[in-house]
Amino acid sequence: MKNQTRRSGRAIFGVCAVALVLVACGAEPGAVDSSTADAVSEELSACTPQIQPVVLATASSQQAAAFAPKYAIDGVASTRWSSDKAATQSLVLDLGKVVNVSSLNINWQTAYSKSFLVQRSDDGLTWGTFIISGASKAGVQSVSGVASTRYLRIQSQEATSWGNVSIIDVQVLGTVDSACSNLLKGPWAFASEDFEPPSFDASTVYSVTGNNIAFTYTGKLFTISGGPISGIHFKQPVNVVRGGHYRLRLDISNASGASATIWWAALSGAASPADFTPIDAFNNPSGAIDFDVSAAPGAAPVIELVNKPITVFPGAGVQDFTVKATLTKTN
């Protein structure tokens, strides 16, 4: 599976929403008292990816008591976790609560991992991969990927000639509350469809509830015409500004069947990114992509989301799922 995130995020909060609240509550435009400023500051902090505490670290092995997994989260440069020599070794991090992870900073000792996975879990038992990477030298390596999770596992697949794996320190960056940052309010609107036959009614397989789009397998036969952006198109207005950087995140839930699907997206004023190719609803249920709004977004900017099932129906391809979209401003 591929790492679905192209670049790491920065600040993710729409400041214009605060101004609207002030006016709605009767405050004179431009008049912000110190208590309001403090509240805005706290919300900015809550919505900006920052280092999240790790309450417990465990590992597949430890070389000795002096190299226990707890030393990978103590923030001390002179201590470290070091594993035994084995082909596969892992470090498990318990965040103590669900965190919207955006990236990890891993400070490798000279026994770094040349190939590793970063995995997520709700219970610490069942794991899904959301980052595939590898280190090429000792030192701090930043890896990006989105996951809403309590548990993380760094699983080494290939060690160096040392034969073991050692981490001096690892930091997890993310947010606890993402609701304040979502610029998408919904509802999504059906914009167009590229199904064959042309008379096929997409509303028989897709339904929209606010900011969620649900797909339900019906057994009806249809195909998707060629082209990278063919499929069912959804649009909704969104407030974006020129020079802004934005991240679109998709989270898949309620999946059944083999839910392989391709997503494509466009944002007014931004160059069109590549597909989300694919988002696996069971092992990698989240994906994200960044936009740079380098051109004028126009008077009525929109975001467009296109879903393209990989297979023809009926068959063993996409069956049921719900997707929630989150758009955040990252600068």
C-alpha cells in the first residue's frame, strides 16, 4: 500500500469563521476583546498539528534493560530503544486517546531501518498500514501520513548490517479535535456522471447526507467510461483564498466487500492533483492530498470530488462504504 499523503500539514484553522461568529453574537465588527483573543488562540492551538504525548511504548524485543522501549519516548538524546537482531522488529506507541495523526519524527540511531511500515490500530491488536517508508541514514526522519488512531506501530522490515533496530526518540504530530478545521459543510451535490449506459441513475448507488457520501451495492450493471476523471462527480462551494494551502482528507467507514476505489479531486485556483489510488477501506481507510491555490479561485470557488470504482458491476469490487471529506487550511 502506498502512503496516501503527498506533503505534511501546517496550521489548519479557518480564521474567517471566527469573524462571522463575532458579528452573529452582536459584537461590533473589528471589536475583539482580550477574552475572545484568548479563545481564538486556544482554538488555533487545538487545530494546529503539534506533538502529541505518548503514554506507553512497547516493543517486539529489547537488547537489554538499558535499551527498553520507554527510552524511545522520553525525549532524552542520550537514551534509546534497541531491539534484538531479527528480520522484523516493531515499536508500538499508545497515545492514550484517539489522535488525528499527520506525521512522525523518528530519530534513528546508526542501526536504522532501511524499510519500515507505520501502522494504525483502534485496539492495539488489528493493524492497518498507512505509511510505507525507509531510512537511509542515522538522524531525524519525518514521515507523513493521515490516520485517526490511538495506537501506532513502527514495524521494521529490513535492518542495516547491524542486524537490529534502534530509535533514539520518536515524536507523533497531530490534532485531537479536527471538527473546528473542516471547511466543508455540505451537502455535496451530484454534478455529473460518466456511466454507461448514459441512462444509469447514479442516485441508485450513491446517496448524500450532509458532508458524507455513501455507496451501496445494488447489483445493477454499469461501467465507467475511459479517462482519469470519469466517474460520478460531486461538488460543493468552499471558501478558499489565493496563496492558501489546503489539505483534503477522505475517511472511509461502514465498508463491506472488497472496497477498492479511486478518488480524484479538484479545487478552484489549484492545479489538479493525482488520483487517490486507491484507498483500501479495510487496511488504509484514510487518504489525503494537498492543494496550493496559486491562481485566483474566482467569485464562487468550489471543490469537486470524483469517485471511480475500479471494477464493473455486478462483481467483487466496491460494494458498500461511506466517505467523509475534510478540507483544512494548512498555512
